[in-house]
Amino acid sequence: MNFHLKIGAGILIFIFLFSFVLPFFYTKSPFKIDLSNDLATPSFEHPLGTDDFGRDILARLMYGGRVSLGIGMIVIFISSVIGTILGAFSGYFGGILDEILMRIVDIFLSFPGILLALTLISFLGNSIGNLILALSLMGWVSYARLSRGISLKVKEEDFVFAEKALGASDFYVIFNHILPFVIPTIIIQASLGISAVIIAETGLSFLGLGVPITYPSWGNIIDTGRNLILTHPILLIYPSFLLMLTVVGFNYFGEGLRQMLLNKKKRYS
């Protein structure tokens, strides 16, 4: 395991333990309002203090991590699956199907992704489902282009012609011979791309167009903290640090996977 992979895995393990495991032991509600205890300093009862509504900051950070990471993983899964399959079919069959799909991809790429997401959410309404839909529509095109490029190369290999000569169907060739070559690269792209999705979700939530304010996410918490940045800057520092740590972790992990794949190709070349 290379250096980048170790660092990235270590950071991500910490983030996932903080967001998904620690809540089983620290059971304070992230929603409970206690105006008599607002902006409390760290104490045994509230290790990181409370916000301007008296809600426990540590509980909200843990819950916000689950929301932000959950949305990021769902969006990456949907985007990568749809993009990979469409790209594989496009590259394998070519012709009019490839031409139509690539023009659709070009249309999506002609718009800034975050602007497209903003437009869709403004039109569809502010909800977690619409946020996932908007970010998925924003992200599938990169996976489609990557999958198509690999498919164009693999379909010319001798073993593919041999399978077709033996009577294998096109669907069998795609799912059993094309996609196994595509998926490792897609996994690396996904591990690098999830940090961008989390940043996009945080940015949209910060603007009030992402996760509804009733559900704490790191973006919502940052938005709340900015209003008190002069008097209680720590409310902004906590979620910003966790967001930065998560992005660094995924980037290191994805870079480590990329280097591992390159080293593997060199050994077999």
C-alpha cells in the first residue's frame, strides 16, 4: 500500500467512524433546541459547546457528516453506474447511438455543473431527493466519456472478436469483457470525484438550495456559523475543518488507487 493510499484510508476511516459509529455512543439529539443554553462553551455535557439555538454542536457535526457523506456516495453511485453503462454501450456499438450520446454529453458539458444544479433545484424545489437528482445529472457525463474511451479500445482486442466468433451476444461481451476493463478506472475516478460532490452539496446547502435547513449538513452548519463569525468563529471552524479533512482524504485515497493501477500496468506491460 503506497503512501497516498495509507493517508487517505486513515483519514476516511476516522471520518466514517466519527459520522456513523460515534453516534451510537454519543446519543444527544442534533435537533433539540435549548434557548436557555445557547452559545454555551465546551463542557462535559456539550464537549464542543452549543450553537445559537442551544443545539449540541458535536451531535450536529456527526449527523451532518452522515448527511453529506450519504448524499455524496449516493450521487457517485448513481452517476458512475449510469455513465459507465451508457459509455460502454456507446463505445461498443458506435454509429448513431454514439453520435447522439456524445452530443448529449457535449450539451451537458457546455454548462457549468454547479449552475446546472442550481437551475434544476430552483425549478424542482429544495429537497434532498432533488439535490441528489441535480448532482447526479451534473456528474454522469464524465463517467460516460471515460467509459466510452476505454470501450472503444477494448472492443478491438482479439479476445472480443473471438467471443463474437463463438456466438456470444453483444450484451454478453459488454458485461463480461468490456465492463471489467472499465470498472477499475471508474472506481478511481469515483473516489476522486466524491470530494467534488461533497463540496457541491455543501456549497448548495450554504446557499440554501441544498439540504433543507431542518436537516443538519456540513453546508447548513457552515451557513449558520458564518452569521456568528465575528463573535463565535469556532462554529464555522468545526464543520469547515471536517469538510477539508474529508476532501483531502478522498483525494489522497483516489490518488493512491491511481498510482497503484499505474504500477500494476507497468508490471504487466
